[in-house]
Amino acid sequence: MVAKMPGKNDIALKYTSMEKNMAKEWMKLADAGNHYALTFNDKTPGARLPLDSRKTYTKSAWIIRTATLTSDKKQFEERSGV
């Protein structure tokens, strides 16, 4: 989605395929029984940098990824810094 918004469709197709495969693997790695953990290798609550809004800091990749949730190009550019 990050590549698709500015019209780089060939790159978008390549990485969308890779992303789908990674998502399947991440689901296995994050499986903590009755929920998905926010980390892959440590199921202890609060053990790693959060990827959600429970803290005021987060990974920059997560900020860019969430920018792809909009279909509005102007909002995408504002949120991602692209």
C-alpha cells in the first residue's frame, strides 16, 4: 500500500505478495493461546516495544504502515511523511 499510493504498482504487487506470506508466519509466531502477542519471541505482557496506542512511543515502521489505512492520498502523505 505504501508503494501503491504514489502509483508504483509493480513494486506494490511484489511486496503485497511477500507481505501475505509474512503475515501467515507472524500469526504463528505471535500465537499466545487465546490472543496474539505484540511480540514474536516473548509472550510476557509488556516485554517489548508496543506497536499500539498504549504508550506515547512506537516503532516508526508502524506509523508508516498505519498511514496506508487511508485511501486519501493527501492524508497518506501527511501521516507517512512521504
